[in-house]
Amino acid sequence: MAQEDVFKKLIAHCKEYGYVFPSSEIYDGLSAVYDYGQYGVELKNNIKKYWWDSMVLLHENVVGIDSAIFMHPTIWKASGHVDAFNDPLIDNKDSKKRYRADVLIEEQLAKFEDRIGKEIEKAQKRFGAAFDEQKFRETNARVLEYQQKWNELHTRFSNALNDSNLEELKQIILDYEIVCPISGTRNWTDVRQFNLMFSTEMGSTAEGALKVFLRPETAQGIFVNYLNVQKTGRMKIPFGIAQIGKAFRNEIVARQFIFRMREFEQMEMQFFVPPGTELEWFEIWKDIRMKWHRALGFGDNNYRFHEHEKLAHYANAAVDVEYRFPFGFKEVEGIHSRTDFDLSQHEKFSGKKIRYFDPEKNESYVPYVVETSIGLDRMFLQVISASFHEEEVVAANGEKDIRTVFRIPPVLAPVKLAVLPLVKKEGLPEKAREIIDNLKFDFNCQYDEKDSIGKRYRRQDAIGTPFCVTVDHQTLEDNQVTIRYRDTMEQERVPIEKVREIIAEQVSFRSLFEKLK
Ligand code: GAP
């Protein structure tokens, strides 16, 4: 099945099974805004825990905060967001649709990459085990031609971005004959800059209200609290401050489900280091973050680093962690060496000293910062895309069937365990409830007595529940239950008192954290 169709199925599945709903659906929705349902919120909370604990529990020099969404408007002037937090936009005059010029060009680059990928795939099939990809890339005429086209475009694109050359961006779009996907025409307007911040008004006085912004990143809440945390926590550099919270951007192109939203959540950590050591720490945090992603077991080849074409106004090094989504490799997380830009700017705009006194060197300085910034919603999308499977299974009566299963890692799964009485009479529901009453303090459990046992298993597979425990008549006699494993569909008879131990081992954050060592 084409990846595009798989993705559509995933979106429909998320809605059908209470993971993600379009916002304001009964009013026909609100573009690029989504609500998380009863299972979605549990998965989100588990991802947050994985991130938060891996930062704050596992690093004794990282602490957390929770700063307000509203902040003094001068913060956004100081940070550069008022002047420079822009996307280059272009309109198609025929369809009246608006696009990000850089995204249109990136899609053209991706087309060349796809063509190279297809040539490699064909050759792989033809040559089998003897295939040498490196040699093929270096010698195959078609691959070389596409690679050269990619290089030419990439160079022009990077230069245009670095010089903020909007005319050149438009010229690239014209030269590469990029058409509007809706109208199919090349009737483009000029490229213009568009600020992504939402604003609103705070208070209402006769003189007028204060214009405030909805934060476009949580990072600034950390910078303006640097001194508070450093002093009250007696933190010694190097140290980090972590935060999870909402961010808002008026995205021009909001597409691909929860990948690009106008309201989303970030998990950010700013690590304060002595000047001159930031690039070393940048490499260290790159490694730590890649390990964190890979520990979930979605396949090491599905991740890569992507160097930024254009460094943000505050950075001297930046890299994205990209994951192979059904729509291609895309950014999940950014790791940035932000220099001393933010703290210095806040010193300048606030008139307050924001320094660190280093007792060993007997000097004070503005710390440099390495940032790790991951979108919670994109991480959620990574988990569900990697976990969504449709597979052929053979039922007990020999008939073939399709099973839809969310193979979410048990540690992140919203519901850990479903307890199912074989029939809803003869004391079985009571026994099932007794098991839940005992386990609900440890795990998120669900009771289900409706429909045949087979249907109930399928329902739990679709939700992603890793364990089902079935209570039958025999249970009343021998205190044993059947535990059924989601991924293998294997079943095992175990004493009730062993259930907790079996599940606890599989859903333990500790085992996951040990992989991060
Ligand atoms: N503080 C740095 C910063 O905000 P960014 O690369 O603009 O850097 C960091 O954003 C992460 O936030 C991205 O890697 C992505 O996961 C997430 N993100 C950014 N814009 C988003 C959007 N519109 N919808 C969902 N997630 C978004």
C-alpha cells in the first residue's frame, strides 16, 4: 500500500480509537488545530514522562520549570522574534493558495532524492546480495545526473536563504518550473516575509491594552528565569533547565495532520555552559538525544541528522533529528548552539546583569547555551506512525483476516492491560473487577465485557493495549488467568499473582532508561 494511503488510514484510526480529533469538529473544525482524546492524552503524558525523567531524573545538573505563556512583550523584541521570526511566503494567483517558498523548494529537492532512491531500489532488486550501494551511487549515470541537479539546487537554495534573498527564492521556483499543486500553474506572486507570532491584548484601560504575544517557543521562559533558577537552586555551570509547554505559530502551510500545527507543545532544555565549550556540548547533546530516540526500537535507520541550510539568527551550529515519517524524513527535534545571544539580548533590553560568577576562574561571564528542542506532537506522530500496522492473520476457523494493531512500546502504551471476563455472568465479571481493583494502582487498566473474546482482543490491539487478561470458569477454581500478548498474539496460563510482575517488567521506564547509558 502506498505510504500516503497508510497515512490516511492512520489519521482515520486515530479518530476512530480516541487518539486525536480535529478541533471544534462540530463547527467543521479549525485548521491545523487538534484535540487529543482519551487514549491520545495518555500516550502524550507517557511521552512527556519519558522526556522529563530522562532529562531531570537522569541528569543531576538539569532541573525543570513551568513558565507562563504570556510574557512581557519586550522579551520578543530582545529575542529577535518581532523582527526576524518570519517565513517566506508566496501565493499562486490562480488557486489563491499560499505556500512557504522554502517548503516548495525543499519538496523539489526531495523529488531528486526520491528518484535516486528509486534507482537504488531497482538495482538492489536486480543485483541482490552482490549490490554495492556506494559504488552504484558513484558510477550510475542516472544517479549522478540527479545528484548533480540536487547539488546545484541545494547550493542556490542555501545561498538564497543565507542572504534572505527573496527574489532569488522566486527565481528558483520559476527556473525549476515548480507548479501549484492545486491549480497546476506557475502564476506566482513575489515572495514576502510573514511573521509567525500570534498576538492578543492584555488588560483594558482607557489608554489602551498591552499587546502581548502567544509564545512561539518555550525557550524564552527559560532564559528570563535563568538567574532565578541559578541563584535559588545554587546551580553550578554547566547546568540545564527543562520545560514542557504550549507554543503557538501562525503557520502559513499547516499540513500533514499533527506535524505542523498552529498550537502545539514543545519539550525544551537549555544547557548553560562556559563560553568556548559550546560546540563540545553540542556534540554531547546530539549523541544523548539520538540515543533517546533510538531506545524506543523503531529502527536505527529511520533516523538521521540534518544540518541546517540556514542558521537561525541566534545559532552558531544547528542540527535536526529527522525521522522517516510515512511522508519522508522530517524534523522531530532541533539541537542548537545558541551562543550567548539570548542572555546578552535580555541583559541589553532589561538593563539587568545576567551573568554567572565562576568561583574557580574568579570571573563572571554570560553563559553560552546549547538547546535541545523537541515537538511533543511530532514525537507523538513518530510513535504512532512507527506503531501502526495492518497484518494478515489466520483466525481459529482457518479464515484469513486483517488485524489492525498499534504496536506502541508497552512503556508508552495508554492502556497497559485489559481484563476480560469470558462471559458476563456466573461470577466472572466480579473476579475480573477484583483483578482490576488490585492492579489499578500500578497500571492503567481497562475492563471490557462486550462482544466475543476475539472481537475484544481486536479492539485492544487497535488501541495498542499490550496485555489482555482473560478470566474464565477455570479461573474461579485455580486462580489462574490467560494472558495474551498483543505483538505475538501468544497466550499463556499464569497465576493471578504473577500478572503484576509480568506486566511491570515490560512497562518499566527503568529498562528504557538503562538503554540510555
Ligand atoms: N526553541 C527553538 C525552537 O523552537 P524550532 O526548530 O523552531 O526551534 C523546535 O522548533 C521543535 O518544535 C521542532 O523540531 C518541532 O518538533 C516542533 N515544532 C515547531 N513548529 C511546530 C509546529 N508548527 N507544529 C508542531 N511542532 C512544531
